[in-house]
Amino acid sequence: MKLLYSYKRVQKIKLIGTTYMAAVGLEPGIEAYVDYHDDDAMATRNSSSMVAFAVALIGLIKKRNREGYENLSLRIGNRN
């Protein structure tokens, strides 16, 4: 998925059928610039990264639907 390459913090977990699972904050060392003692800052950064990815994915789905490739739909869940 080309979109995923634009969001370095988002990692694909698995793809099962039509379900695509992704997560943020699983790679050790990627938050080297964030104070590990500030859990709120890290949680905010992780959530913001995932929401930005989701918004971009919604835009991609809408564009593909307008161009007539398919009639795709999307459900997004976010747990912090």
C-alpha cells in the first residue's frame, strides 16, 4: 500500500480478507525524540499519527470511488 509509505510510524499488522489492521508505536527507538517518561505525549503523538493516516485513507477511498474503480467503503476503529 503506497499510502503506508508516507506514514513511517504506521505499521501493517495483518491483512485478512478485506480487513487491514495497522498500529502505531510498536517499533522500539522510533520515538527517540519523545521523553519516555511522558506517556501522555507519546499517546498523543501515536493517536495523531493514526488519525492522520485514517484521514488520508478516507481521501484515497473517496478518490477511487469517484474515478469509478470500485464502490469501496471503510470502517475505522481507534483504541488508545
